Amino acid sequence: MKYAFKICRIAGIDVNVHFSLIFILLLLVYVFYISPPPYGFSNIGGSLRILLSVLMTILIFISVLIHEISHSLVAMRYGAKVRGILLFIFGGVAMIEKMPKEARKEFLIALAGPLSSLVLALVGFSLTFVFKQFFYLFGYFNLILALFNLIPAFPMDGGRILRSMLIKRMGYIKATKISADVGKFLAVIMGITGIFINPWLILIAFFIYIGAVEEEKAVTLEGILGRFKVRDIMTPNPIYVTPDLSVREVIDLMLKYKHLGYPVVKDDKLVGIITLKDVINAKDAKVGEVMSSDVISISPDSSAFEALKIMSEKRIGRLPVVESDRLVGIVSRSDLIKVAEILETIEYKV
């Protein structure tokens, strides 16, 4: 994610922080500093007041991190790959690849986060005899964190728990649609409530609504495209260029065929790719001088959804399809999306 930086690595998992988190941490320090008990330390004077406000903010940061690590460790136990943890203004997210679709596994992965927060809440409440004001606030925050994440709305843990409870009765895709609809409904209610009570609720509602829409879209696409191989959708025998071709000739091809990128082939092997970005200000050069040799390709036997996933992650519009080092086709993001839209309309709306 843009504007994020790595701060550490825990249990083989990269922990990244988005710059927006810095804003919320500074805001929390200020809120704790000015708020009266039990939600702050305004009754305490001197430098101790600042120290407690900063320390509580750090503990909250650690609590959110523990919440996400709990998800990640359980997911890894079930064979899922965790690309990392991202902490940002609305909390945190464990970036889990290939989330298990078995109801029990998803239930346990989703529940791990809220359970860890509940444990931290119990620890905080049990230590109130040491410093009641401080540890009560720590316990209270973790209790709210656990309960908030149990709201049955994507992308909250509660949305995944709800889906896991519906999977056996109606299948993964339909369970996702229902869970996403519940999430969108709750987000609308939360947003309307926020207009009259707290503007922060509007932002949180927006985050929940977008998360529900994206989860539904991703699962629907996976359900449809996952049934097809790249060779079923790719364009075979695509137009390609050679390294000794001039950039001017490539521009002529772009104007003629309206494609903004072309594979580069030499001796029947894919050696690069050239795009509109490469040819800008290089009209007198040869393709081999400006092409990108770092080519991301895919096998024709790979899943069509895997192709879409790679394009989304790498932010590219097309993938050369290669078999035994030979270019056999090309698949574009727009082609995949169009196929998914057609099939979704036929299967779910007709």
C-alpha cells in the first residue's frame, strides 16, 4: 500500500504502518491528555499526565497489533500465506492470501482477533488494583475493540464469522453476498446515526460499506473466474514486436490497433514488453533499448482469477501468456472483467 513503511517483522510477518496512523496516535495522546477519568488523565498534573497519555497510546497500538497477529498466526496454521500486517487510521488488517473457505477454519481465524482483545481486556481489568485509572482504560479499550470487530459486517471479523455460519447452508458465494448485504445495511444505519451523534461514525460507516462491497466483488469474481483457465479467455497469437523494431513503428501499431502495450519476442521467446510509457520521448530508439525485460507472465493452465489477482497486485493491464518459454497469447484485465460481468448476469440475474 502507498504511504506505508515497514517497522518490524514478527513470526515471519512484515508489520507495516500507514502514515495515517501517525495522525490517529497523536490525536489519541491529545484526547487522553484532556479527557477526565475514566477516559483520560486530565486529573493528573505535571509530566506524569503526558507520560501516561503517551504510554496508553503505545499500548493501544500494541493491542491492535496483537489483534492482527492473532488472525495471522491462526491463518498460517491452516496453510494460508500472510503477506503482512498493515496498521492505519481505522485500526489494522492482516493481509491473508488464499483464506481457507472451510467454515470452521474461517470461523477460527476470524474469532482469533476478538478473542485476543478480550484476553487483553481481562488482563487490564485484573490489574486495576495496581493503578485503577490506567489499567481500567486499557481494559475498556480492548473490550470495545473486541466488541466492535464482532459487528456482523465486512470487513470486520464479525462479517467473516457470519459468513462461516452460513457457508454450509448456502455455499461460499451466496453466504458472502448475504454477509456483505448485512454489512452495507449496518453501515448505512451507522452513517445516518453519525450525522446526529458523531461525525467519526460516518467515516467508519464509509469504511465498512466499501469493505463489504469489495469483499463481495472479490468473492464473486473468484467464484466465476476460478472455474476457467487463462487459455479459455486469452487472445491467442497476439500481435508482438521484435527488439530491432523502431519505437516509431511501435507507435504506429498503437495507433492502428489501439493497444497500449506489446510483448517483445526474439527467436520465438518472450524477452520483454513495451508500453506507451516506454515509448514517450524515445521515438528514435529501438524497442530493445527501451523495453522492460522484467516481464510478468502467466501459464495458460493457470486460473483466470489468478491472472486478475496478479494484474491487480502489480497494477498492470495485461499479462503475456507463456508456455515452454513461447508466447501463446495475452490476457487483459478488461477481458477478464467483461467475461465475469457477462457470466454473473447470466447466472445470477436471469
